[in-house]
Amino acid sequence: MQDQNKPDEKGTFRQWLYITIFQSSTPAGKLFDVLLFIAIALNLTLLMLESVQPIAAKYGSTFRILDYFFLGLFTIEYALRLYCVKSRKRYAKSFYGVIDLLSILPSYFEFIYPQWHMLMIIRSFRLLRIFRIFRMVKFLDESRVLMFALIKSSRKIFIFLFFVVLLTFFLGSLMYVVEYEQNSGFNSIPQSIYWAIVTITTVGYGDVAPVTALGKMIASFIMILGYAIIAVPTGIMSASVIQESKRKVVDVKCPGCGAGNHPNDALYCRKCGENLSANETNS
């Protein structure tokens, strides 16, 4: 939470700039966030238009000038964020700090590697600030629950996906043995593994299909197996979300703002960023 990175100086330009950039509680802060949101949306629209060849050929020079304008604008914005925070390193390592940096780096790397230009689409992640702009804090809390649930279940999901990869290798190799003499679509093991992946994920492009009776039986088994495979990670993730949602909540009062209903493992206040451990020590 960037409120913990608020500068110590009171009544200074640096503090005013911090409140304007990082908070939307003031008219100036809300105006800044809305203008930033519009600038990001316009820049993404420009990037999409550049990918349309007829439009890019006609307005290429205009697009280039606008690219440089947005690059300068977002660079100044990132520099101002670094200037007004208490700890530049803490902001740079935060989620939004990393996104802010990644959103401008491709533009500079483009001078060396022109193919990096389309990586500016990373700026779309900055649209997550809309949750803060319109005070959708509850949505942020729900997304935090999903993130922690995904982290906790990542090991189980990774092991399961590793098993699925091994299964596709085996099934692909098996289909190669069954089909390669009578079906040109299964002309190699990698091609057969590709077919197994397409089939087990229930995508079914139809560019490769078995022709033998045994191959069709195996394919039918893989198709049915695909539905079960989709259900497993969904169940793992759902269980983690339920467990995360049922975390014990205790009525710990913040010594700074008085806010309560913090999780039992919360270290800082969810509203003002005050250290909650100090309150427990005093009590």
C-alpha cells in the first residue's frame, strides 16, 4: 500500500504532489487519475491502430509523433512518482511501480529493437488503477483473495499440469504407433503430440484426425479425459478460494484511524497503513 510510503514533510509541494498522484480523495487527485486513465486508453487505441497496415501506412508519421508524446508524458509521470514518495526503492519494487516501469521501457528499447514496439500493450495493466479512481476497493479486496488463492494452489496445479504434459507425450506417441502407417497426419511423434494436446484440451482444430478403428477409440477416450482434466484445476482453485475467504477475522482496531475487522495476520491497517503490531503490543 503506497500510503505507507507517504513523505514525512508536511505542507510541502512534495506532499501535495504525493496526495495528487497516489490518492483520489482530493479534486486534484481525482482529476489526475481520470486524465491518466484517458491518456492510457488513448495510447492503447493508438497502438491498436498502428497494427492496421492501411491506417499505419497513411498516418505513420503522425503515429510516430504521438508515440514520442506519450513516451515523454509517461516518463515524466514515472519520474514524479519517484520524486514524491518517501522510499523510491519501495515504490519501484511494488506491483504498480513495476507496471509503471515496464510500460515505458519498451518504448526506449524500441530504438535498439524495433520489434519491441508492440510490447507497449503492457500499459493496459495500468488500467487497473480504475479500481482506485472510482473507489472500487471491494473489487481490489476480492482480487487479492483470488491472487492469494492462486499462489497457495500453484504447487498443486503445477504438479497436475506436469502430469498432463507427460500424459500428452504418452498418448501422442501411442497415436503415432497406431496411425503413422495409414494416416499422413501422424507423420511424426511431435505432430502426434500436437494432436494430443489439441484433443485433450477439447479445442479440436480438425486439421489432424485418426482414421483407424483403434485410433478413433483412443481419441474418444482422450476427449472424455479432457473434460475431467479441465475440472481438476478448477476444483483445486475453488478450494483455495473458499479457504482464503474463510480466513479468521478479528476485531483489531487501528491506533491511527480506528478502522477494524482486520485479518488475524494483517500487519498494517487497510485504510491508513498504520502498524497494527504496535497496537497489540500496547494492549
